[in-house]
Amino acid sequence: MTPSYLQGNLAPVPDEIDAHDLQVEGALPAELSGRYLRNGPNPLPGQDPGHWFTGHGMLHGVRLRDGRAEWYRNRWVRTTSFTDNAPFMTPEGPDLAAVIANTSVIRHSERIFALVESGLPYEITPELETVGACDFGGRLATAMTAHPKKDPRTGELLFFGHGVVPPYLTYHRLSAEGELVESREIEIPGAVMMHDFAITENHVVWLDLPVVFDMEVAMAGGSVPYRWDDAHRARLGVMGRADGRVRWFDVDPCYVFHVGNAYEDAAGRVVLEAARYIPRNFQNAWAGVSDDTGAAGPIDVPGPGAEGAVERGASLYRWTLDPAGGVAKEEPLDDRPIEFPSVNEARIGLPSRYLYTVTGNGIVKYNTGTGASLLRDTGGEAGEAVFVPAENGRAEDNGWLMSIVTSGDDSALWVLDAGTLESVATVRLPRRVPTGFHGSWFADA
């Protein structure tokens, strides 16, 4: 029996292709000159990775220029795990280059990296060819999160690495020029699955939440050896970027895969907005669509009104952390199931008004100041909505959203007006693009 994570929209594609002069419906804005790249798991034909999360990374790319969609291509990220079947665990310890690089794709200091949180980043060319693993001149000795944050004021890239043995958490900072200039161990009591974090102008926000590494599952060959642990305190940490001191706040038990944004309000409090799973919903989502092997399927986000949506979905949530008073305020912002929150990256770590999320066959735009939301029905499974700013745009939402939408065997790159969510253009892709994780827009210099 084929596992659920190899069926339907999750089913991998068997090969790499190139296609040129793609069909465009509507009109692509002439200033959209660059590449949209999206990462996700795609095991080789005949492989069963044991979980949706653990297939080899594959990049899907679309080149836009002069109102045309010049090409589509897809390429596996050629890590040593992919090319040589190199094991991650060796007698000398983890091989941080033997990873799957399947989660996100970013650009920093004119270098493009495919990322996964278990190891080193892999450098990629603009044409999606693999250059190789990068340890920033030998200075990076831990894994690198798939969700680094670029400070829009300084151009620095802040990130972390988590491990299953000490140090459990290490903070890193790359200069705007791409040099690793700071690494600092952060004390936490054990190995947790910390997938994301947040930054503000003066702080870093840590998510020490009760999904922990399970050695017994790992020794038994579990592909994702983590489990919910009621005994682990749920807490958020506010760390000063200047001095590294962390103030911890206990919060209600929950889990967060993805952060929307964080910022400091006028009173000096730290505000965090993210997709929050309560324990029951997380455990139901983690179980996913079980098959005969007992392996877990995806953390899925059913569409509005779908059966089981309330039981499996995350919802948009806000924490307000007061370092002076030691108080954490918690409040829901919406009850619909959402995931993959994104923001105008020029507002990362700064006060922002708009968040964009995915909810099954739709994209939701939130005004987090007023609580208003706008839903765009995509008629097919929508991927993460990536914000692309308009040239000389003054408003925070002056720009476009890009998302790969799949319906059956058909996939397309949607370009929406980020202000209204109205369609601007649709680029028809030459093949179905499997459900994936995170994408980015890389404008031409």
C-alpha cells in the first residue's frame, strides 16, 4: 500500500525538466524581473522516506522578465545524502552536510541557499544547480534553521541551530556581507523541535515548546523522532540582541511551526504573532493521515468548513510579552485553520499591519491591527503566499503575492494584488508541482 505522504498532491515527481515561454493569463507587471523559487520534499522514484518531512529537497523555479515567463525548471538539491546516500549519523557524530535541504530557499549577500534545520545550508546557482554545502569559512559548527531572519535595518542575517545533544540551541549572526560574526550558546533544558523563531529591533524571541527529541524513537529508526511531552514547560524567551540575556515567559501549552512577525510596541513590550497549535490539534496533525505502516502524514491545513479542520489546524495567535513586568498576555486573533504566515520582509522585526496565510484552498490576508481578514478562494491547494514589494511602494501592502496553486494534475504560479487579493496574472506550469514548504522571490539586481 502506498503511504499517504506519497499520494495525491504529496506524490513526488519522477524527474527534472525544463520548459520555456510559459503560458501567461492576465498581464505580468513589467517590474517583476527575477526568479520565484520554491523548496519541498521529493523522494527519488521508488524511495519511501518514511515521512512527508524527510524526502530529498527539490527546487521548482520560474523566471520572469519583461512581462514574460521565460522558463520553469525543477532540480533536486544535490546534497551528499542525495548523491552518495551519505548517512547523517557517523561514528564521529552528525555529518552536517548529509542532509536533505528540503525546507526553504533564501538569498543573502548575493548567495542562494537551500535550507533544512538539521544541517548546513547548500548553496545553489540562480539556475538551480547545486554548488555545495556551506559552513561560512569553517565558522558554522552547528545546524542552521530553515527560517533565518534578515534585519531590514542592518542587512544582517540572524539564525540559530538546534541539536539533539548539547549545545541544544546556538544563536548565530551573519553580517550583511555574509561573514559569520557571532555564535552564542543559549541555555535550554533539553532537545526540542525548534523550527522557527522571531526577531525585533532589540530582541530575539525563542520558542521552547513541548515537542521534544525521543531517543527511543530515533534508535528504532523513526524518521522524525520527536513527540509531544506534557512534562515539558511551554515558554517563550526574550533575548537582548546586545547582551544575550534571556527572560523566559511561561505560556499555555502549544506548538508553533511558523512565526508571522514580532515587534516592540510603544510600551516596550514584545509582540509575537504566529500560527499556534493547541496540544490536541498538534497531535492530531502530527498523526496526519495514517497508513498501514503507522507513519505520519503532513501537518495539513483543511479548507474552511472542512471536516476535521478545527481538530488539526493551527490558528493565528498573539502573545504580548512584558520584560519589565514579567507578564505574558495571550490572545487568539482568529479561529480558522491557517498555516505558513508571511509578511512584507521590509517589516520583519518592526511593527506591521498585514499577515498573509494559507487555509486549504485559499489565501487569507489579515489586518492584525483591526482584526479584519480577507479570504481569496484559489480553487485548488494554495502554497505559501510570498510578498513581493512594488518598486517605490509606500504602503505596507503595495505589491504582489506569489503562490503555487495545484488542482489535480495542474499547477500554476498565481500573482495576486497584495492589497485586494485580486488576480493579476497566472503562469501555467508544465507539470504538477507537489505540495511543498517555503518559497522566495529573488529580484534581479
